[in-house]
Amino acid sequence: MPFNFENFINNSKLEYTKEIVGIDTFLSSLGFHYFSNVQLNNKHITFNSISLVLEVSCNLDLLELLSHFNTGRWGNSGTEESPLQHALEILNTKNKYNIDIEELTFFLNDTSIVIKRIYDKSIPTQLNDILKQIAFNYVFLTRGLTQKPYEIFVPIFEDSFENMEANEDQINTAPKTYSEFWGIYLDKDDEASIYDVLKNTYVSGDLEFLSE
């Protein structure tokens, strides 16, 4: 059979505009568990996968959110897994291609938290641990409660900042966990600072967020 270019283009269009079965139920479930308005900001589609960019708008301050999270009143599905992980697993059972979260942003009253994917299913499986890390590091993040973070980027890649006091073999490597380096904007600083999660301290370096 001769190659039909028109059919190839039409089939490609169908692939790249495919719908996600159950997406509205997925977003509603997240909104219920996170007391938020959850929106699908974007989706990146390949032939066998879809990566979602989600925005979660929550009418809470960061400390309120962390307090409710620690007591199980917010972001709790009644199991060890996060509501995001549980809802995504259900969503994947309804679709024939792999669906994952590429980027998740929490817009709170006083700050925003941007979480980027570092490996397959890293955001849904690690979200609870990320929130626990933010809670644990809050005093250090705020420089002894003297400043407030208005943007938190989790994580940052080491090739996005320069002049860091580290060994050369540590530079230009992708983070393997979310417990390495974060980018923090504090209310009294004009530029973002680099926070070393494991050492609970800020480190010197010039941070450059790379646009996609």
C-alpha cells in the first residue's frame, strides 16, 4: 500500500489532540482533598504519554497549610499516598497511555510553591515528603522567622546556577531527590537564593531560572 501523507497527518493530529478520559473527575478530586481550585494549565503530549501542568489555588497562608497538613486536615486521602498520587493512579486506569505530572504549582495567599518532575511519577509519589521537608525547614528558610518566602522552587538543577561553593563533579547534574537544592525568593531580597536542604542553610551562588 502506498504511503498516504494526508492520512499520516490526520492520524498525527488525532494523537496530539487526544482527550484525557476522566480529567474533570481527577481535577475535582484534587480540589476536594486540597481545599483548592485546581486547573489544568497545560499538557504536553507524545504518542504514548501525556504530561500535565497543574495549578492549585488555595486560600491559605503557608503556615496554615503546613499546620493543616501535619494534622491530617488538608491533603490527606486516609492512606500513606497523597491524594494526588491516588487520583493519578485512577486516571491512568481510565486511559491507554501514561499520564504524569510535569509541574505542580500551589498558589497560596502569601507564597507560591513550584514543584518540577525529576523522574517518572516523582511529584505524586513525593509530594507528601516535599511538604514535610518545607515544614521541617521553615525556620531555616525564613532565616529564623525574620523573612517570608514568597516563591519556593523545588528543586533547582545545579546547571541553573553558577559560582556555587561545591566540587566540580557535583555541577551540571540533575537532582536525584527533592532534598538537594531549592530556589527561594524572600520578601526582603531582590533575587532568588539557593537553599541547601540537607544542610538547612543558604549557600552562595547566582541562580538563573531557565525558561522552557
